[in-house]
Amino acid sequence: MDKKRRERIDNRKKLAEWSKQVRERDGNKCVICRATKYIHAHHILPKEAKIYHFLRFDINNGITLCAKHHKYSYEISPHKNPLRFILWFQVSRPKQFNKLLQEDWKI
């Protein structure tokens, strides 16, 4: 198996474990509405961004959201209304927000 393929497989496994840990930490519920169906682990700072590569598998860079609040709600959704989501995150989860902010400043 070539090196790049092995890295992709390892990354998928690490992301699956990261997702599991984020969802378990949040009680397997959407942190906004407490829904238990169709929950997703969302990266707060993008996992694709090279500048945040060191936070890719950090559970402080994750949050559990239902499908509605992850991708579809204009009220609070990191994809539809990122600014409002970040403001909500700062107020609703200040410890996690501050930990993530401290890590971000290490760049």
C-alpha cells in the first residue's frame, strides 16, 4: 500500500474517532436543541484549512449538531449563518470557545 493511501485511511479512522468523542462529550445530542436524531460532529474551525491542521483531531474544535442546526437553519447554523453561530458558541459554550481561541493564538 502506498504512503498517501495509508495516510488517507489513517485520517479517516482518526476523524471517525474524533467524531465519536465529540458526540459522546455532548451526550449524543444537538447542543442547540437537544435532538438525538441525525446528529453530526461539526468542526468549528475548518479541518481542511492548513492553518488549523493541528486542531483537526482536537475535540475542542468540535461540536455536536443535529442536521437542521448543522446545515439548514438560517437562525443558527455554521454553514448558513456562520457569524451568528460563532456568537452563539461564544455565549453558550464559553469554556470551549476560550480553549479554542487560546489554541488559535498559538499559530
